[in-house]
Amino acid sequence: MASRPFGSNPAGAAEMSSILVVDDDPELRHVIRWALEEDGWAVETAADGQEALEQATQRRPRLVILDMGLPRLDGEGLAAGLRAVYGDALPILLITADGHAIDKARRVGARAHLSKPFEIDELCAAVQHTLGGQ
């Protein structure tokens, strides 16, 4: 992390809205939140798809980092709900452990994907890349 200065996100990104991290693993949510906040992003988290959909419809996130295996509403259901509200305007970064990340990313319309386990620097770089044009 030391190689990236604090606040290395695009100008004003944290002020516009937050990144929503959706994963049922509390430790992984914590680590992702910590890493992204260290990079200067505002971060919100959700433990399941239903909670995430409620949060995202109340306040549009800048990006959703989405695990596919979620309780209450799975990743596909959440992605479909987000698309119903925001169309293609809300970028999704898919994270999954089952080895089918590319296929799942295409299926849910994700702009990027990572296979678990991943390095935190990989995640931060994927976030930067995904949001770089916004």
C-alpha cells in the first residue's frame, strides 16, 4: 500500500459517492474497506444482496464490488436489481472464488472481475482502472 499515496483516486471521487462492498465474509469486507479507505475512497459495506440493494437504491454508489455467493439475494439477483434501477451507468467489479469469474462477469454485466484469493493491490488497481474514466 505504501506505493500509492493517500487519496490517489480520481479528483473528488470520495466526495461524489462511495464504493459499496458486498460480501458475506466480514473479514474480507473489513480488509477491502480498510484498503480502499487508505486509498482515499469513501466505502460502505453490505453483508447480503438484499441489504446492498436497499443501500444502493437509497444512495447511488460510484462502484459496487460484488461477491456472487451472497445470502438473501445472490450476486446475479443483486446485479439485476441494480441494472433495473441504474441501467449500465453503475459499474460492477465482480469478485468470486469459484473459477468462473469471466463467465459470471459477462452474465451480470460487470466491467471488471477478480478471482479470489486476490492481492489487495490487485483490487485497488482494478478499482482505479474501473473508475479511471469517470
